Amino acid sequence: MRILVAEDEIMMLKTIDFRLRKDGYEVFLAEDGKEALEKIEELSPDLIITDIMMPYASGLEIIGFVRKNKDKKVPIIILSAMGQEDVVLEAFQLGADDYITKPFSPNELSVRVKRLIANNSH
């Protein structure tokens, strides 16, 4: 299982990376939207976790790109700060599958990732 994590806060990125590797996933990291788009092209990940607000390309642009150009079914989890309800709704309209409000527990993320992967493999 290849998971791409796009997040511009380095500590958050490291926390997510650590938790997902502990769960046995192959994890690829992107520190901004441009790098995320390049890695999506290159790797075709099985699941994408992306922050909404990032330099060069936003999480919304990433969702739009994946839904238009890549596998329509790859699950996408959005990370958003508190009070971004309008952006989260837009993310769902574009095709996001789930979202987690920051700050969040790595265990919650782990459970959501497992659930999306299980649902997607039917």
C-alpha cells in the first residue's frame, strides 16, 4: 500500500509518516503541492492524505487533478485547520473521501486510513 502525504508543516509530516510506517504502509512525503502533484504522477499512490493550505498547489487543486487525470477511486483524506468548513465542503464536492481537523490524534488517522483502504478494496 503506497500512501502519499502532502503537508507543509514538517513536524506534522513526520508524525504522520511515523504512524503510517508503523502500520506497515509504504509512505511517500511531499512538502508542498507542486511536489505532491509530481509524486502522484510518478507513483500512482493507493491513498492520498493532503493538507488544504500548501505552497504552489492547494489540497483542492490536488483533489481536482487526481479526479480528472488519475484513478477516480483512489481515496483522498483532507487535513484542515479548524473553521474551514466551506473549504472542506468544496473538497468533498471535488471528490475527497474524508477529512480530519487539525490537530488530530495519529491513532484516529490510522483508523480512518484502514477504513478507507478496506472500503476501497471491495
